[in-house]
Amino acid sequence: MINDYYPFINKPLPYAYDALEPFIDAKTLEVHHSKLLQNYVNNLNNLLRDKPYLQQLSLEELIQNSSLIPGNLAVQIRNNAGGVYNHRLYFDSLSENILIPPSDALKAEIEIYFGDYINFLSKLRDAALSVFGSGYVWLVYDEGKLRIVTTPNQNCPVEQYMYPLLNIDVWEHSYFIKYYNDRKSYIDALLNIINWSVVSERYSYIKNLTLV
Ligand code: MN3
């Protein structure tokens, strides 16, 4: 569902707006989904409305090929297709259930690249805090390896053919109503409600695909 085609729709969240309380407040989640993400969906549909050749590309293909699109349209497609993709992944990576553990297979892989799970969470937190201004921190599968990367604005690692497993939105609109400018408290809260079973499914999907 992350990777679909024009006309794009803003699908409902898999949980209620107040389901992530007290970690993420209902007002923040409602504005984030029903206004900010909806706006990216509307903008992207408007950009593609009179361009049937672009309507044939999936959301991922639009992101991967945005540099081939002429002129200012490329930037607009990149920002808005990225805005849709990145937010869908973010919302789908959260859960109303707390402290879901990663699968044994993903945990073992995390231990290979980051020492142990606690150290991994600490590196993820540090990377999230290192983003200057607006952007995201990501756990990606890149050429057979797990990596933590950051992107500015609505840029997406799919542009570089990395496979995103998890992202965290660190734009201030993700946390300002409840946490003001305290990004660290937001990240610490969010780490309680990562849907590691969904992230583990993404990992097992791409791992099996690349082993073939
Ligand atoms: Mn956002």
C-alpha cells in the first residue's frame, strides 16, 4: 500500500488518533495525518493530473525517477511523492501496543551491525537528534547490510535504491504541540511504540528477495 499508483488516496491510519497517547497526543496525530499528509497527497495528485506518462509510475518509481523529470516539476514531484511515501511508512511503523520486540532474525542482524539492541536504539536516537532542521532518520537495508541514515526535508532513501525498514519523522510538526522543541523527549517516547513486528516483516521480505 505504500507503493501504489495515481490517483493517490490518504488511507486511514491503522489506529485511532488518540491510540498513541501519551507518547503522541491525539491533536498532533490528527493534524499530521488529516492535514499534512493529506496536503502531500493532494499536491501530488494535482501535479500528475495532466501528465498521463507520469501516472503510469508507482509512488516508488516517481521517487526513483524524479531527477529525470524536466525542470521545476522534478523538485515538486520529489517533495510531494516523498511526503506521501515517508509519512505512510512513518505512520505504519507505529503501534498502539507498546514495546513490541523485533523478530529474532532482525535482532540477530541488528547485533551484527550495532553490537546489541540497546546500543542500536542509542545510535538511532543520536542520528535523529543529529538532523539539522526538518527531516527523517531511517533504518534501511542497503546492499545486504543494515544502516542508519538521515535525510533532509522529504528526501527518501528509495532515491538511492536503499530499502527502508523504519523511519522517524523529526520535523517539528511531529512533536511540537506536546514536546515543544524537545526532540529528544519525543524520540524517547516514540521508541516505546515502534511496531517492530511490521519492521521485522519488511526486513524478512527484502532479505528473502535479495537471497533469491
Ligand atoms: Mn511529517
